[in-house]
Amino acid sequence: DGDADTSTLEWFVNGASEGTTATLTYALVQGDTVECTVTPTDGTDAGTPLSDTLTVSNTAPVLADVSLGPDPAYEDDTLVCTAGSATDVDGSAVTFTYAWTVNSAPIAATSATLTGADFDKNDDVSCTVTPNDGTDAGAAVTSNTVTIQNTAPTISSVTIDPNPATASDALTCSWT
């Protein structure tokens, strides 16, 4: 009949009224049930309210960064893959899975550390960490690449023979 639309709305989160503006500003978490109910009015009469309801889905966690060290590294080092800060807007605890590559090929290791049994001199090693909140996995993040350096040889003992020596002896030096 040409009257102005003065409809009203009301937000409900888990059954509790949470506002009457067009935009809901509420800290939603996974599993919350959100309802928007609009009551049509023209300033004189109110019509039948109509609602829409949804359940808030899980949001996957986000991992900021991953670092691999030590760098430089040698074959007798243990490499440590360190996940940076992870956030989950749903407030869920975040766990991590680890994957390793040596010379761009995946290997079977899945822990946060890797020993020299899995790499050799001149190998390029990196790790990838995937965050998980128990419901969804977030985007995988790959570390820096560490190139395994040459390990200098070591000597465990040096011996001069004969010992004791006299001035006329020919001395021999041997080592292990």
C-alpha cells in the first residue's frame, strides 16, 4: 500500500539475542548456531517474521613460518625443523605434521628432527610443516633449504716411534 519499509532484525547466537544492527559483531567460534530474524513492518502493521540459520564451520589454522637449522649444517648434525607461531581463530589447539625433502625428493622421516643418516655432504635439505586443529589441516609451510657442508676429517691419536728415542734413532710419526 506504499508505506515505507521499517522492517527490524534481530541476531541470535546459540539462542541468545546478540544485536539488532544489519551486521553481527560477535566473536563466533566453530559450532555456534547463528540466526537472523527479520520482521517486516511498515510503521503500522508487522508481518510474519522470517529467519535464516547457519552453523559456523571450522576455520583451518594458519602457520606463520618454519625454520630449519643449524645452518651451516654438517653430516654429523641433527637438523631441527621449527614451526613458528600458529593461530586458530576457533581457539582449537594446533598440532603439526612434518615432512622432509632431500635434494627435492620426499623421504620417509616425519619427526621434527633429522639426523645425518638421512643426508650426505652437498645434499639440500628442507622440511615442510602442516598445522592441524583436529578438524582441518591448514596450508603447509616450507622451511629454508640447508645445504650439508663438508665435514673436516679428525685425528684421534698421533704416535712417535720409537718412544723413548735416542739420538741415533730414525723417528716415525703415525696417526689414526
